Amino acid sequence: MDKSEYRHAAYDMIYLAACAVNNRNPNIEAVKNMDIDAVFNISEAHNLTAAVSYGLLSAGINDSRFNEAREKAIRKNILLDADRARIFRRMDEEGIWHMPLKGALLKDWYPKLGMRQMSDNDILFDPSSRETVKRIMEELRFSCEHYGTGCNDAYYHNPVSNFEMHIALFTAAGSTTLKNYYSDIKKKLIPDKDNRSLLHFTPEDFYLYLLSHEYKHFSSGGTGVRSLLDTYVFLRRYGNDIDWSYIECEAEKLGLKQFEINNRVLALKLFTLKKLTQEDKKALDYYVMSGTYGTIANKARNTVNNKLENNSPIKKAEYLFRRLFPPMEHYKVWFPWAYRHKLLLPAAWLFRIIRAGTSRRVLTSGELKTLRHK
């Protein structure tokens, strides 16, 4: 597909997802004129295949690929829920506070089971219990995919359960503003009325975290249309009842006041099927072309644009130096062995340089290309 065809298929995908999430029957003639193969491909890229399948079903379209995606999403949601319940029972027994994040809650606010496809479950828990949680996960027959670096550990259980267990919501290696704002987030959390170990955000703080997480991706590799649908689903459930003055104030602290407005307005327009302005379409293009988890080209461009103060040769040289030799906070998060034992820093530098030319060569090439053209 060229860009024009891809964009057209994206608009069809959005229309069908909007019909599904609003329990509305699509226009049959409009659906008949769609390129269903193209809609399937872009729905897969945006992790919206199950939602779109519900829209097609209500139009009387039974497509085996969409049906299979929907059935897989339903099965995965059920299995993740069961595994999360097992994990939480063990954490309760150990007295470890914990909180489900993002999709683990959002999926239940979609109108039908499986409509919100899940890649994994994210859980925030007491950082002092990291080793205990690892033991719990392994006793529950999860394999540990990675542990001890960054702010989350990854676990997998056959056949489909991926869990990311977080000791923090953001790191300074990403955004210092987000990291500082969320560094002591527990004081804002509310204990569940039936279980003191289970904590929750208020609806306002859930929205702010959702916004912050979306911005993290938006300002890096980009984020797809599903993030806008998540925003819409939240707003439909809570939008009339939350304290918008609090959200405005906190969004300003996060440096996300304008992003919040833009994101909210676009999500509401898209999924209530309002007419889009040219500015709306331009903004939507960034989401459409990003896919669910963004693109390397976006990440390369945004990394340079976010960190390069101006286009002078000196600033470009400083940028390259900092990319090769980042501040110590980076090593604390991603290379704790080098942070603890400073004599090992040259090994970390060498690893980063080799990685830049091998597994991350496309990203490196993109950054250098962006620098050359600035």
C-alpha cells in the first residue's frame, strides 16, 4: 500500500472501531466498498483487529481472519485475568502492595470481552519486594525474561501470559519530568476497600498516568490509533465526573497541558465520527503512520529534536558525545553493574558503541541522517 491507500484503510479501521465501541451498526454500503484486506493489515499494525472485528460482525461481515483475532483476544484476556488473580493472591499473602496498570483496567471499560487486545499485563508493586516477587513468579511457573535492569522485570507463562512487573512508572533515562513527578506516586494511591494490599489511582490520576504513558511513546517512536481509542473509552466512562481543574493543573506540572487538550479533542472527534479539520487530519497522520508501538524513523527524529538545543556544529558535537557517553543516571537504570563498579564503565561504553552499529544500526543511521539535515 502507498501512503494514500494506507491512510484510507486507516480511516475505515477507525470508522469500524468507533461503531464497535459505541454499539452502533456500520453503514452496510460503506463496508461493502472497503478493502477488507487493507483494513485487516492496518488493524493488525495498530492492535485493533478485535475491535474492528466486532464492527464488521454488526455489519454482517464474517471474515475468518478477524474472527480468529477476536477469539484469540478473548482467550488471552481470560488467561491473563486468571494469571493476574494467582499473582495477586500470592502478593496479598506476602503483604506486598500492588496495582494493575493501563490495559489491565481499560479492557473492562470496553463494551465487549476481548475488544481491547492485550499484549501483556503491567503491575506496579512495592520496590523493596523485587526479589520476593521474582520468587513468587518463578514458583507460579513463570519464566523470567529479564530482571534487575530498568524499572520493570518481565515474566512469561505458557501459552500467552506476559507480565511486566514495575518498581517505578518512569525512569530518568526517559523523561526527568515524568520520573520526578511519579517518583513518590504511592502517596496518591488509594487502598481497595476489600483488600489493603491492592491499590488504585483515582480516575483523575489514572487519566494523567495514561496521558503520561502515551506522551512517552508519542515523543519517542510515536504511538498508534489504539492510544486514542483508550483515551476515548476512558473519557466516555469518566469524562463527566472527573475534576478537570485538577487535571489541568497537574498536566501543566507534567509539561503536558497542550498535549492533553490536543489528544482529548482528537480522540473525541475521531470516535464520535465528527468531521475532521485539516489540522486534525495532519495530527492523526502521525498516529496512523506510527502503528501500535511507533517507528524507528519517528524515534530517531524525535530523539534528535528533543535533545538538540540548536543546529550549531558545537551543539551537534555535544549531542553525539552525550549519545555515546550518557549521564550516570542512564547507567544506574540500564547498566547497574557499571554504575556500582565505575571501573567497568569502559565496558559499558564499548557495549553501547558496538550495539549502535549492530542491533540498533537502523536507529543510529536515522539519528545521523536527522543531524546531517538539520
